[in-house]
Amino acid sequence: MAIEEEMVAGEGTAVTAHQTQNDTEAFENKLRPKDFSGYIGQGEVKQNLQVFLTAAQNRGEVLDHTIFYGPPGLGKTTLAMILADSMGTQLRVTSGPALEKPGDLASILSNLQEGDFLFIDEIHRLRMPVEEILYTAMEDFAIDLVIGKGPSARTMRLNVPRFTLVGATTQFSKLSNPLRDRFGHIEKLRFYEDDEIGQIIKRSADILEIEIEAAATQQLAKCCRRTPRIANRLLRRMRDFAEVVHQGSITQAVVEESLKNLSVDAKGLDFADQEYLRTLCDKFKGGPAGLSTLAAAIGEDEATIEEVIEPFLIREGLLQKTPRGRMATEAAFSHLGIIGGGGML
Ligand code: ADP
């Protein structure tokens, strides 16, 4: 399978930030499972996809358009790559914000080969004129191009190769109905169980040739917010501490000390999560507080709060979204060691 990247880092990115991003991407790619057997957890999704793939292969058809949704880092991109690999075809990667004009998408579509996969990350952020190109492309494998301007403008239909669109989104509800209805398969990715995260840590440690004790793996697994990307990132940091400070393998003591240095707490809440929760509990007495108010209070943008911070806090029973605003639960107060909270729920 060949992967062609459409995404480019923002212009003017500082050299060091650029390098760090590339470094992180290279690291992620190294650890990406290449087939279903290396892809841990998400049993139901995997099972479904394998059935759909076999059915499409047996009929000699392309796989129906598929969308994966769920918080960042749960394995959506990885699944898209595995799908293309399983069908022995090419995967083109782009993202909603990267497609600025209908022509950007039209040119990608017309350059696809029969049976290719097109992966659009953050598909909920497609601009409407671009999204409209997708409707006929997904349904009829054709795009309608407008040629000329004003009264003399005319539409020309151009066929595109049969392809499979794989969309990924962290905000499924933001997809328009016409787009959502054109996906044949809709798969929700779930947060992972601790033992699955433990398996992912072990697998990554083996690939990176890092020694990690079983007890250390278990302990680290509990602090990864049930998210593979975070597990791999923390493993990398543990390796730094083990090599530089402790001259050796990752033990329980290394995990404990490193997590403390990284401000990751026993539930896996990082600095941003803790700041959000503490602000809600302390400043707003547990809420209700509106999203924009909270965003202003902690200096974080609303999308990051909604897509990255809140899903996990809700999943852990620390936060509730109510019609009146965000509210901290009793568990949040006791987790932060604040007395007398959560009475309003
Ligand atoms: P998303 O697209 O949902 O943000 P990715 O597919 O980019 O997430 O996954 C992030 C990282 O986590 C990848 O480097 C991949 O190695 C790892 N990963 C994700 N899901 C799994 C899984 N089920 N098993 C093993 N590793 C995984």
C-alpha cells in the first residue's frame, strides 16, 4: 500500500516545532499496526469490517464508504490504513480543513485509481462547497464541474474511479445529514480497557526494544486515558526517564516518578484536564458553567475542550453535560480532594 499525504504543516511553523511534529509522526507510524491481528481491542468494529471486506472482495466490488468516529488517538487513521492494505490498494490521506476549494477535492478524486481509498480526517470540518462535490462522487462516482461564469456557465459531469471514502471525525453530530446518509458503514470507536492498553504498551515496547516490567506496564496502562496514542506517548517519555535518570529498564518506580514529573495523575488526567476540572470545581463551585466561560477561564479553545478534554472526563464519571451547562460530579470533587462538592447533582 502506498500512502500519499496531502496534509502539510502550517506555513511559518518554527523549525523546532516542525521537527517535533515530524518526529512524533514518524514515531506514530512506526508503531501503527499494519493488519487486523496487530490492532488490539475494538473487537466488534474489527469483526464487522472483516465481514464487509470479505463480502466486497467476493463480489469484486469496492468497500462501501465508511466513517469512524470517536475521540482523537483511538485508532481511526490506523483502521483506514489497514482497510486499504487488506484490499491491496492505495490510500490517499487528506483532511477537512486542508480542502479549501471544490477544485482541491475534484483534483484528488480524479487522480484516484480504481478501488483506491480516500481518507478524510476531521471530515466534519469540510466546507459546504467542497462537501457538495462529495455527494455525487460518493453516490454516482462522478463530479459536476461548473465551467465558466455568469449566464454562460455550464455544468460538465466527469466520471471518477470507483473508490471508498473513509471519513474520520471526533464530532459525529456535526456531520450534515446528506453526508452522513451516504456512508454505508458507520463505526464508533470506544475508549480501551486497561488490559488492552497494557497489550498496546507491551507491543510498542517490543517494537522499540524497550524493557518494561509487567507491573510497570499495568500501572502505566491505568494512566493513559484509555487511549492508544497517549499510551505510546507516555511510553516514550518513560523511556527517556529510564534511560537518562535511571540508566535502565522501565520499572514501577520509574513509572511513578515520571508520571509525577509529567503532572499525570492516578486516573491519567494530565495538566489540562486537571486545570479544567479544578476550575469547574473551585471557581464555579462545580457548575453549571457554560463551555465558552470555561474556555475563557482556562485559556483553551472550545473545540479542544469538547473533543479532547471532556469525552474522557464524562467517560470517567467526573463531569456531566446538562442543558444548564457543565457540572462536576461528586467523584470529581473527591478525586481532586476538594471537600463539600457535587451537592447540586
Ligand atoms: P486517530 O486517527 O483516531 O486519531 P490513530 O489511528 O492515528 O488515531 O492512532 C494513534 C496511535 O495509536 C497510532 O500510532 C497507533 O499506533 C496507535 N493505535 C491506535 N489504535 C491502536 C490499536 N487498536 N492497537 C494498537 N495500536 C493502536
